[in-house]
Amino acid sequence: MNTWDNIERLVSSEGNVEKFVFSTDNAVAESVLYRYPTYDVRTVICCSTQSGCPVGCRFCGAGDNFARNLTTEEIVSQSVYLLDLIEKEHGVTDIENLQIMFMSMGEPMLNQKRLVEAIEQLHEKYPHAALLVSTSGPNVSYDAFFDVAQRIDTVGLQFSVHESTDQARDELIPFKRKLTLEQIAQRGERFHELTSRPPFFNYCVHEGNDTAEDVKRLAKLFNPDIWRATISVICERDETMKAAHDRQRELTSAFSAKMDEAGFTTRVFNPAGQDDIGGGCGQLHYVQEWMRNNPDKVRPSVGHNLPIIHAS
């Protein structure tokens, strides 16, 4: 399966992560491929659901422009291409832990019909794969997603929360048609009620939101008996600005310990390949280049021309 005119491959010096940039004459998408430590033990694919993104998160390299929704075939073909490549180059056909994550670029819930179709097709092709949808929480109906999540028990849900107050989150995610933190908590509890699976929330920790008060607010919003927490750092959108990654990882580890004390089950996301190929979600250096080179094929997103938020 291949619906793309061109595919560019970029290999990180870290060795365990690669990026693939897929393009046609009117759209660009990218997927990130991870192995931990080998493909047969654990393989993670982060794929795109839109070309660019209308939400406009201020730390994201796709946050200025939006081209269009990807088709079902375009979404599915990213993972199929990468898994076929793993089989061809490494002879791996049986992966112990395979995760396909809809989180590289775009807002999945704003392309929900095709997202659901992609989930169904990928589950049929890879029935043991975990299929995780990561969303910023647009204020739309989640009925179609909840339906497929009930039918397919490998589907997971994660909300990109990033801040402990709506005011701080509005500065980071300027999209006005989004759920409040309280509404996100309600949607996650509904997912848990329907599937008996825990929802996740992703929290981008920085020096301004790593206090005990932030933990208290999160624990009040998101019941630790129901929710799981992913702790990560804000990935730089500009490849010329090298974040102090060691310091950021210290922040995530320290904040994760505070969350553990509050009763949360946490995991820390390490944006491998962030320095040289833009491996972490939100950078998308090569997507930015395509957008600059094709101004007639994109339109400004919500956050266009707003201040850029970088890691502290």
C-alpha cells in the first residue's frame, strides 16, 4: 500500500529512532518509528491524521498551517509502509509489543470518521497492536470513537492536557472549540466506564507548572484510580534552538515522583531523536519546510502569528 508520491527517510544518530516524511502534491505527513531496544521486542509508530493542524498549539512545528485531513488510506499506509520495511530490512514479522499511536501531526478527533476507519483497518491487519489516540480534546462528539473503542479492546485514549489550569492551557493551545479540563476529565471517565480501560493524560512539565499545587489540581481533576499520567517535555519547534534536554529530563523525573506520591501511575516520555531529526512530536522540521514551500496549498491555523512557546 502506498498513496504517496515521495517518502523521505531520516535516521537519528541515537540509533533507535527514524522519521519518515510522506508527501504528495497537496499534502505532507510524517511518521516516527522507534525500537526499544529491537523491533521484535517493542516497536512504536507515531503517525499523522492531518496534514498540518488547525489547532495551533504554540510549541508545535505544525501549529501555523493546515493543508487538509488525510484520507483513511493515507493514515493506514504510514504504518503499513513502516512495518513492511521492518520485515524487509530486519526480517521481523512477529513483534512482541507493537504500538501504533495517532499523535505525530494533526488532531485525530477533527478527522474522526477516517480515524475510526483507520483503526478498524489496522486492527484487522495487526490484531495484537495497541492503537492509541492522543487528542488535544476538541469539543466535538466522541460517539464514533467510543463505539470503536468498545468493539476493539486494543484502542487507548490519551488527552494532551499539558497544564493544570484552563488559563495556562489556553495560552498553549489557542483553539477555542476545545474541552475544558473538567470536560476532559468527564470524557475520560466515560471512556473508562464504557471500556474498563484507563484513559491517559499527557502533561508537558516545565519550570512554571511543576509545583505541589499543580499536582493537587491534577489529582482533583483526574481521579488517580481511573487515570494514568504521561509526563513529557515541550519539544522545541525550531531546530536551531537546542533545549537543555538533560535539565528537562530532570524536571520530568522530579515531577513524576510528585505524581507518584499523589497516587498516580505515571510514565515518562523520552523524545528520542529530538536534536537531529525532530523525533519528538511537535517539532516537525521537514513539515515546516514543506509548508513554507507550498503557501498556496495551506491556510493559517488558529494559532498562526501568536507568540511561540518554547521550553523554559
